[in-house]
Amino acid sequence: MSKKIGDYEILFHWSRLDWLFEDEKIKAEFYEKEYWKGAMPAGVKTDRDGNYYVSVPRWAPGIPATVNKIKVVDGKPLLSAYPDWEMNKIGDPNALQSVLGWEIDENNRAWFLDQGHIEGAPCIDGAQKLVCWDINSNELVESIKIPDEIASYRASFLNDLMVDNKNGFIYIADSGIFSDPLEGGLIVYDMQTKELRRVLHQHYSTQDVPGYWFEIAGKKVWRNEPMRTGADGIALAADRKTLYWCPLTGRDLYCINTSLLQDMSTPHEEIEKAVINLGDKGGTNSDGLGADNKGNIYYTMLEGQGIGIYNPAEKTFKPFVTDERMIWVDGMTFDSRGNLVFNNNRLHELFGGELDWDNEYNLIVWKAFVGDDVKSYLYYYQ
């Protein structure tokens, strides 16, 4: 039976996350203290060989590993610390502390964006970083410290990143949630010079929209006060010429010409004036963004419960897939078989203490067919 564009199915699902533990003491404590109640799958990725991975940020106590490979054992998807347990050791600034967004590039290298914060506490020096890991050789390529002056150890919330190996840049969205007002912004990393620069700091496009209180499936987020999150989703056009981003607390999509960001001497005022507001994403806010090799931009629909597509040529926002089970659609990626892979994790219910832990479909990884020749933005030049 041939696939149709828009066909979607479940790849993995859990009532709660579970690990392949190596340490029996850690395993016993994980169950006794019910640490699984704070374990939320976030950034789902797939490598060149078709392996699946998921990040689990350490926003709650007892998260065994923040980056994990999904391994199916007796028909059940379990998490295995990646690259290993040592590289996920809490308190070691050289290890991965708390990863939310990350990327696997066209060279099969993982770029981990380490938030550094453990349970929301300020980062220890060196914990907030960008880590490049070669999946093929299973070794560290480099680790780039993101210092306090680039992203506040107190207020930062490094959310997601886009990789441009062609021009040698990485773009990072910082939601800046741990302050009032928020400290949202974008960070540019030059691979050649190793220079980091923060831009659009507390610009309206990287901040929360005042008074915006959204709902998912009729449920307010949060129950007692509105969620406030700045620059969150980030996407790079396939031709590498346009960078897109959006705050989570707001419905608009923004973009800028990357040439302004690649010149580290471009005045901040010039960058701020060059920001383009593309408008409301069809009546929904978004968490993650993505981009394919055809120039399309994908956005998760929190209010809309699914995935939407922005066509830059037509300047249109259209829903792609929706399902009532897609509650808090988070991250996305592409496999090599024409599928968009994404997850939903009921974030507001999980951290709001509202999940039915007997529901086998609390946490889901989906795939949706987008076309035989459709791949990630990373493969535009391959």
C-alpha cells in the first residue's frame, strides 16, 4: 500500500519513561521515589543508521540520563544513556547536565545544547555549553563553553539550535525564563573563529507576549497563571539564508537574513530593525520548529494539537497533521525515508501533576509521511 502525504502513525509510546539501568542503587531509588513522574521526553532525533534518540531535560529530581538512545526490549521501548552513563553524570561540568534541544547533522555528528541548569538552579561554571559528539567514531569532537556574559547562568534557558556546516555557524534560541522580565534572545556561534555573540536580547521577538494565556484541549497552561517563555522554536531555511524563530508564549513567527548574523560586527540596532514579523501561525502557538530541504518551515501546534507548515514562497500557514492525542507537541526531526518524526509529551499535565499514569499513550513519538524526496534542511546541499 503506497504512502500518502499526511499519513501518520505511532512509533513509540509510554505511560511513563523507563531506563536500562546499570546501577541497581540508582534503579531502586528511581522507582522508590517515583522520579519517573518528572521524566519528560523532549528532543527526538534519528541518526544515519536509523537509531532513535530522545533528550530528557533535568527539570525535576532523579533523571538518570539527559540524552538517551531508544532500545526496544521485549517489545517495550526503553532508554539507554547516550553516549554512556559517565557522560550524563550530574555535577560534572564536562558531562551533559540537562539537554532539551539538540541536532544530528549531515555528518552524523550530534550537537548537544546543554542548558546546564539542574532542577532550575543556576548553572555551575562550564555546565552551560555546546557539545559536538561524533556518532560514527563515538568520541568527543569539541565542547564549547557558553559563558555567563553570553547566556546568564541564572536566567538562561537554552532551548534549541540549528546547525549550518556549509557556512560554519550555529544558531541558538534562549528562552530566558528564569527572570522577570524574561531574558530571551538568540546566540550565534562562529565555528571558525569560535566566537559567540548574543543578539536580540529582550527584543520583542524573543520575549513573551504580555497577558497571553493559552489552552490545550480546553486546559489552561498553567492552571493558576500563564506560562511565560521567550524565544523557543528555531529553524534554518534550506538555503541557509533565513533564520526563523518564535516565542512559545505568543503566536507569531519571526525571521531575519542570516548574513546580518554571520557578520559579528553588524550593529545590534541594525539586526533589531531587520527582524520581520511573519504573523500569526494560524491561531496557534508553537514549541518546536523545523525545516525541510524544499524550503518549508514546520511548526508544532500547541493550541492546534499537531504540526503545521509555513510556505515562505506563498507566505501561508497550514495545518499538516492533527490528532486529539497530540497534546503538547514538542520537538521534531526528519528520517531518511521521507518522514517527519515528532513527539508529544503533555508537558503541562506532567509537571502539573495531572497525568493518568495508567494511560499507555501519555508520551508518544510519531512519524508522518511528507514525501519520498523530503529530508531535513541539513541535506539541501548533499
